[in-house]
Amino acid sequence: MTKATHIKVAGVWKKVVRAWEKVAGVWQSDIMVYHKVGGIWKECIEVIKIICSQTGIAIGWEWNDKDYFDLNVTPDSMDWTATLNDTGDGTSWVSINPASGTGDETNMYANADAVNKTGAPKSCTVTFSDDAGEALDLTLTITQQANPT
């Protein structure tokens, strides 16, 4: 499971990198921030998490080969965008569908947009960001199989 913690400041989600609190003169990490609403203390950090049903995506060497996967997104109202990243083999041979959405997504897929004409596999990564453009803590590797002929 991969997750990241964010806090909403003036309507914009910001990633919380470190949270510290000084207790009896000693700095301690991993605090929870609360605010008082109607006399009741409530957590003011909402955990944003994005989880994929697979750790890697594998597509065949032929055109239009697909590999399906699911995303679980919290909160379910969060907008997200998937971005393909070149790791040496380019990205024109693959696409992600859909490339953006809101909340959970089932039957998302990577599609081979070109035949792999080489005897070596191709790969790239896909990263995810929220509607503010902040990176989410999920990176997947997409691999296209080598051409066996």
C-alpha cells in the first residue's frame, strides 16, 4: 500500500513532508493536527492515498495488446492525472486509458499503440498527480514484451 499525507491550505492540497511537535523540550514526529469545530476536536489532515491493484503493468508485443488494472483513490472526490515518463524507450508505443479521472477507477488499462519490432522489451513509468499538480506517491512500470520473431 502506498499513501501520502496532505493538508488543505486555502483550498489547495499541500503534501506534508514532515510534521513535528515539541513535547517536554523534545521534538517528536508523526503528530496529528486537529481543529475545533462546534466545541469538538476533529482531525484536519485528510489522508490521500492512491493504490493500484498491480505493482507492474505488462503488455504483449503486438499492437493493441492491453493490461487492465484498478486504482483505489481516497478521498473519492479527488481528481488525478496519469503521466507517462520516458525511461529510455520513449512513450509513443503505449497509452494509459483513461489518463485522468476522479476517485476510484476500475478497468483502467495500458495499451500497446505500436508493435514492438525489437527482440528486447520496452519500458516506461507512469506517475500520478492530483488536481493541483502535486505528485502522488505511486509510480508504476509498464513493460512491453519483446518480439519473439
